[in-house]
Amino acid sequence: MHELVIQNGRVVVPGVGVVSCDVGIADGRVAALGSLDAQSATRTIDADGHHIFPGVVDPHVHFGNQLSFEEECLTETRAAVLGGVTTVGVMLLNFGEPYDQYMDMVQAAVAQNAFTDVFVHPGIFNHMQAEAIPEYADAYGVRSFKFFMSGFPGICPAVDDAVLFRGFQQVARVGPDAVACVHAENGSLVAAARSELERTVPAGGLSDWMRAHPPLAEEMAITTAERLARAAGVPLYVVHISSRDGLARAAALKAQGSRIYLETTSPYLSVTTDDDIGLLAKMVPPVRDPATRAALWDGVISGAVDAIGTDNTARSSDSKAPEKGLHGAGVGLPAIGTHLAAVLHYGHHERGVSLERLAQCIAQRPAQIFGVYPQKGTICVGADADLTIVDTTLKRVVDPSELGSYADFTPLQGKELTGWPVATIKAGELLVEDHKLLAEPGRAQYLGDLQTSGQAAS
């Protein structure tokens, strides 16, 4: 007996292809694939020929940027499920303090407020936190830790190479499935470039902001991080690659056999300095020119890029304050609500990227790398019934008020995108239909136990 049968769908299975079949769900998991008898189901959904994707796994989001962690856990996972995302990897920022009480707060927030399942990447900022990495892994099932090689003035400190290397060694002690994540920019080069920009360009736009984060800084940091990770014996995950030089260097290291995983983001794949959104799209690293966007898409197509995340950092336009100009406007932007639509529009429709390849980057590979596969990231018997039904022909104009975030802007606002989710199903429950939220929060899981028992990335 199936609790739910989804009929007449075209199932996108990473590594297999697109298969026309029904999906049967029982006890929150995929129970059958094939031609199924709808009369055996408690409920049926007619997919009407639309594509059924694995629930999207966004490996890179931030909560607690402007509102509290608890509040943003609610608003941003709400935006996630409205946009077809069912699992998120949250970058935790706890500057200098032990993570014990902080992790208790995170787990409580997920249990009470989240619509999506959650795994976490605690940020490591000093030797004390680095030494405690195995303890955090044992206590909270954490399998990935974040290191900032370049900081944000007044927001986030950077780590030096000694903390970076010791942290990598400690991550390696956790086990073969553990991953070290890096924000890879050379901090001194970025600081010098920012100072030069402030001195020479008092007012400007996105094309000027690129100069504050030169591609050389990304390339050099990737080189350093890879060498230290290799010495420590730990896989390296480079978050939000933004430049051609950074991508080329990382892809070359991967081709040489390095255990390095590459992430770019949907903002870098959809927004450029030519767009008229202005400083509302200011982020770190910056969005770049159209040629860079094309090169990043080439990396997706070639397989050099493993994962596409969002770096979602929601904030209000008042907090963003673009009127304060190039050096006064805040960094960070909301992206999770348009994540799937953006990669479908700019990848599938504009560049012909296959739906299977996109599903690999936005679902399968993030799940594999962070140890939640095959429960997440694919559609197979026994997997969690986290599914997104997508109308790849649906056209909608992006309206921030419809995306579910507390943010009142998005860098894609006013643009017409083709390809949107029409239903989001998590653990067999229909959470969203026709962009209407049908459920309350509190059904989500903290995935530490799943990561602990999961398989290492391949």
C-alpha cells in the first residue's frame, strides 16, 4: 500500500537519465518506481508530464546574518521549499567560542523552525576550535568544517596558515568521509586590493567591486589550501569559486588526482556586472563579467564543477543599503528561492545543459560529498521521498514578495525565468503546490546521525 503515488512524471535520476514512470511512496521513502496502480494509494498526484527531480540539496547557506539564527532558519528554509530545495548545508559562524552550546541552539532551531533537513559546516577560527574538531564530530555528527582564508572587515576574521593546516589535520582524524571547506581567497591580496580601490575609486558599481577581489587571490588561495589539504590527508571542498583563474587552477589540480571538490553558485551563473541590479548584487567574492559566467558554465558542463550552491545570505534592502555606494553597501544576497529556476533558465534553456547534469550538481554531488547520499540527492527505492516536480516550460517574473524569504529584494528581481518548481514533496508530504505553502515548520531533521552513518564521497 502506497501512501502517495505520483503518476505521469518524467523522473530525473542522476547517473541514469530521464525515465517516464510513476513514483510510489510509503513511510516517507521511495517505495517503487514503474507503472503503478493508483488505486493502491491513499493519495495520487498527476505530474502531467512534468519532470520530477530529487529534492534539491543546497550545500551552502547562511542563517543569522541580520535576524537571529532561529528566525532565519524559519524564513530561509521556507524560501527553500518554495523554490524546490529540501536539504540545506548551513555555514555556522561562532567566532572564537566553543561550539557546544551553539550546536544545541542550532539543533533546537532546526527541530522547531525548519522546513528543510539540515546539515552543518561549523566555521573554525582559532586553534581552540581546531583542536576540538574531533569532539564536535563525535558529539554532533559533523563531517565538514569551514575555514576562511580571507575575512570580511567588521564581520568575519580570517585564519592563518597554521590554524588552517592544524584544522585540516584534525578534520582528517574524523574519518575518510570528513571534508574541509575553504573560502579560498588570499587575504593579504584582497586587503591590498580593497585599500587601493577605496583610494582610487570612491564611487562605483559592480564592475569596480570585482577589483577588490582579484582572481589571482582566489587562484593562489586554492593552490595553498590544496597543498595543505594534501599534506594533512583530507579532501578539500572549495566553496563559491567565482573566477576563471580560480576554476582553471582547481580543475587542473583535480585532473592531477587531487581530492578536491569544486562549488560555484547560482548567483555567479546568473548575474553579471552588466546587469542593472547595481549594488544590490554586491557579494563576496563578487559577481563578475559575462565571460566569467560563461567559463563557470563551461566548468559545470565539463564536470570540473561538482556542486552548485547559493551562498544564500538574506538581508533587507535597508540593511543592504546600496545608496551608501561602493564601499558602504553591505555584502550578501538572497538566492535560495530562485536557485532551481536560475540554473534551469541560464543552464538548461540558454546553454542546453542536460537536466540530468543539473540534477547531479544541485542534488546528487552535494549529497555524496557531505555524506547524506543515497538518502538524499537521488530518486531510488529506499531513498527519502524528497522530490521536486518541475515545469521546465513555466515562465514567471521574479518577485521577491513571492519567494518566502524575509529579504525584500533579489538580484534576479524583474527577470522572467523559464523553468519553475510546481510542487515540493519532503519525506512523502506535499509541502508546496503551485507555489503555495501547505504545511507548518517542525518536520525537518538535523542530519548529523545520517552523515555519521553515510558513505564517503566518490
